[in-house]
Amino acid sequence: MASSMDVAPGDPALMLTVLRGAEANLDRSLLLQRVLSLFCTDDDGNQIAIEECPDLHRRIENAITHLEMAGLIEQSPHQHLTITTLGSAMMAAYPLGIDDGVLCSLPAFRSQMYETNAPIIRERHQPNPALGSGFSAGLGAHRLTENPYPSDSREHEDWLMGWDEALDQSKREAETLSS
């Protein structure tokens, strides 16, 4: 027999349910009721109801936290969830569900995850100024030929990598918002 954890919705479906709950401006208790109203299938294909358990509460809170970190939902002072413009765009782009892999395509989520989970380093290396300069130049729509470093230097390559990363980020964000 399957347990409630075995049949709880997968995280992509759960995150989509949380997004839809935010779109409906639900609070946490109504969101829990919505999740509990879902049906899933066991290994034999039989439909069974999801049961309330501590692990389900943890997974819902985890989904809310990750969607907030990515900027897809916000919480009002009264604990109601609201969807952001980016959240609506992502929900339309990924109608079958959103998981952490999709969220990792968003710079805000990646940055928050790194800050939260980065290994502790005793010595912090200073960011490479050439990489940062190239990234800023890419965001500022500067041309590739404006690289100020000699072409045979490491800084030249770092500037190019930063410039390229900025263009990739801008393209991903534009695609996400236009989808």
C-alpha cells in the first residue's frame, strides 16, 4: 500500500499549485485545503486522496520559499500569497509545473540559493574586476570591441566571459517575460 508521501504531488505540480493559489490570493490554510483536495494515483493507477502530514507541510513551505526567492510570488502582511508578473509568465511558459531546475534559470533564485548554500570560505577572493566590468558592459549594450584589456591577456578573456554572461542573462529574462 502506498503512503501519503508516495502519492503527494511531485514538486513541479506542487509548485504549480502554489502559483495558482497565489494567483487566487489564497492564504496558507486555504492553500493547504487546495493541495489536500488534489487526487494522485498510486503505483497501480488507483486514485487516492492526499493525506495531511508534517512532510506535506514542509514541502508546501519549501515550495513557497523557493517561489518567493525566485520572485514569482509575494506574501502580503496578512499572509496571503500573490503572484507577480514574472510568476504569471512562468506559469504560462511551464503549464505542467515548475521545479527547482526551472527556477535556477532565474538569476534572483540562483543568487539566493548560492548565498544560502555556499560553502563557508575563510578567505574570500575578490571578484575578478575584468569579469565584472565585462558583465556591466554587456548589460549596458556595449560592443564586444570595447574590451579595454590587451587581447593576449587573461583579463581580456575574463571581460569577454562577463560580457557574454550578461547577454545570456538578458536573453533568458526577455524570453521568460515574453513567453
